[in-house]
Amino acid sequence: MERLAKVAIAFLLVFTLIGGQSTYAEATVVTVDTNVLNMRSGPGLTYEVIDSLKRGDQVTVLSSSGDWLQVQSGNKTGWVAQWLTAKKREGTAHASMIVSQVNSLNVRAEPSIGSAILARMSAGDEAVMTDQKDDWIRVSFKGVSGWVHEDYIAEVAETDVGNASKEETGAETFTVAVDALNVRKEADLSSKRIELIHKNETYTVLKTNGNWVQISLTGGQVGWVYAFHGNLNAASGSSQENPSAKQVTVLSDGTNIREAATTSSQVVHRANAGEQFAIIKEAGDWYEVTLSTGATAFVAKWVVSTDGTEPMREKSEPKKARVPGTLQGVTVVIDPGHGGNDRGTTGKRGTDEKNITLLTSELLASKLKAAGATVHLTRESDEYVTLRKRVAVSHQYTADAFISIHYDATIDPSVSGFTTYYTHHSHQALADAVNRGLGAALSIRNRGAQPADYFVLRENRQNAILLELGFLSNPLEERIVTTERFREQATHGIYNGLLQYFNDSLD
Ligand SMILES: [Zn+2]
């Protein structure tokens, strides 16, 4: 007995020394570091879910077992996955990361073109984001603090990956979400780069370590990538061990279940929020599922959850039935770009982008409401709203369409026209429809519907597009697009595009 105790103490000491942060003293407070965290009756994924915690919730640790923590939340006691929690560290906020999308990205002394160049980032280089001013992001890169232009970077969230650790989702593959991503020898930003991988490439996950994922590269090589720059995906097929990932939960009423894995295919069933279907396999952005009739069909990944997350829609707002020729039963979240300290771009004639995005959004909201749509705005005044919050509003209302409104700028004052952006291929149909509506309503140049990597689109589960309604850096165009007449035409065009899109989806 005594000897065993000594061994145990010795083991504990060693564990404390090498394990460092893995030890949890009793009464330690940890913070939930994922959107939804299941509290279970025992220390493992097979135990029953007894409660659900939200990001930011703080719980007190009572004991631990392996990677699991027994915690107390209010008067409830249960077990949570330690890797989805964060220990409170005073004075150190999590840093957001950015990743350069281009080679030779200038890191400048001041947030302006023409200021001194302190360093250059290559495509795939990561840096810690420390500040933001207009279109400029202050970064800390290799010990240099300077400014990079937001057009050339992708912003990445610090906490998203928590929801997708290998253990919780059974993630077996990692798909790159940014244009270029460094693979490193060790799980550390300062470690040697061994390869550059690219958007939409998928790699096998070997293990995870904090925010890092170890992947296997071609040629038997192994390396680490920063997990926020991609998506961890559950394995397809029967190797799946996590039972909760074997079925999908529909997030909103009227979700289309289709014959084939494309939005243009026949709708075979319209599912309501909370309905669940067993997953047969994955097919790109779609799941093949089994219906209650025994037939198989396809549902888009972006309209379902696989972690058993309940629909987040407000219960007080049941969706109305859709009526052809109107927008009744359609929920639209309009996102007026910028606001508060973030003025957006400023026109040659002095227009602040943040002001006309709000005016345009308000007018669009009134038109859509008049047509029967349920409309929410991500801001209704001149206030600063984070990009993450904007996406959260889209999710909260399970928007059928999320529309971010912006006005453009570039260095060349002769560049003109409007552009409709989308990030996920599955959102292209909405982008095309709205772009056609705008094209028919506006006389300025149509730059078309184009893919681009914007945070509010990339992180959005809902059908999401971003509109750049003309260039404020072009003095002629600034004069046109700041008029009430232009806003009337543009919002009418957007409305027509939406009407066409949602009518088509009723067929
Ligand atoms: Zn903007």
C-alpha cells in the first residue's frame, strides 16, 4: 500500500513536470472553448449527454479522469472533454491569427500605402493580429509589429477548432480553407516549414495537439498545420466510431432533402428543424442520408449539424409557410458592412462606407419585409460589430440568405462596377441570382459573381453572399452610388434576385 502510494506520487510528480498544463487542481475554473459542449454522465463519449454548455460558460473542476474533467455548472455535475475547455489565464487574451494569401505582402510601419516596409510575408505565413484600423490589420510577424492590408490576408478565428477536435467529431481528415497554408515540422509557428499546401486539399489527420493538427503528406512525410486554417472532417464509411456523428440534425424548417448532391436536383422531402437522418456517406458538401421511408437522398452539409446541436432559432419565431411570388417564410439577415470605429473605405469625395452600407441595408430591409420576408440586421446603428458576431446572427436566425453590404475601393481610381461574392461553392446559386437582379437594375459595370475568401462568408453555415455595390475610390462612381436613386435601384435589384432564387427553390 505504502509502496503503491509512493509510486503514485512519483508518477504524479513526473506527470506534473512533463505534463505541465495538463494537470488540474481541484476548484480550478475552466471556460468552455467551443460553441456547444456536451456535459455527460461519465468520462467518455459513450456516456449519456445530461446538459449542454455554451462557449464562454465557466465551470468548476471537481476531478479529472484521463482527458475528461468532472465539473460543476450551477447545481449540475457532469463530465466534459478537457480539450474543449480553456484554463483561465489572467491578462492573456487569445490572439486572432491571420494568414497571408499572397507572396511578398508588405508589412508596413503605418496603416497606409507609402509608409515604410518593415517585413514581407509569403503566402501561407501566419501572424498574430494585434489591432485593426480601417482596411489595415496590425500584426506581429517574426518579432516585427506592422500593418498589412486586409485584402491580402485571411482572418482566422482563435477558437473554432475546439468544436471539431478529432476525438469529439471523429475527424479523420483536414481540408485546407485558405489559399495557402504552411505545413511545419513541429506544432509551433516558429518551427521549420516543410511544405506549402493549398485550398480544398484534404489530408489524413494523424493526431491533434491543442490548436495544431498533424497530417500525413504525400511521400510518407508528416507535418503540422494550424487547425484554424482548415476544416476537420469526420471520416466517411464504417470506420466512424463516434455515434453522434453518424446522423445529421436538420437546423431549420423547410430544409430541402434532394435526389442528388446538388441544389438543382429534385426535392424529395422537406424536413423540419430537429429532424434527424442517418448518414450513409459524404459526397463533397453533401451527406447521403436514409429517409424514414428507407429511401436514400442528399442533404447539404451547411443546413445540418452532426454533433446533435439543437436548432438555435428563436422559438418565438416559427417560420411561415412559403408563398410563391412573395418572400413569405424566408428569413434574411442583412449585414451592413463596417460601423463605429471601423469606417470602411472613404471615398475620394469623402463618403464613409459605413454610412451608406447602413442606409442601403435599411432600405433593403423595408423592401424585403414588404414582400413578406423576416428580416434581421447585424447592426442598426453606427456601432462596431465584430465579424464573428455578424456570422453568429446569421446562425442564430438560421438565415435562408445572409447578405453583407459593402462599397468597394482600390488604388486605381478608374476601376468601377459592382461585384457579388460568395465563398462556398454551394452558395454560388444565390450569388448568381442576386447578381442577375442587380445587373438588370443598375447601369454601372457588372463585375459578376465571383468566389472570394471573406470571413463572414467562409465561417457562415447559412447561404451567404457579400455585395460590393460600386467603387468609392472612383470619383465618378462615388457620385452615382451615394445617391438615393442608386440605393433604390440596387435594393430593388437585390430583392428581384432573391425573389427569383427563392421561387426557383419552391419548384
Ligand atoms: Zn467594406
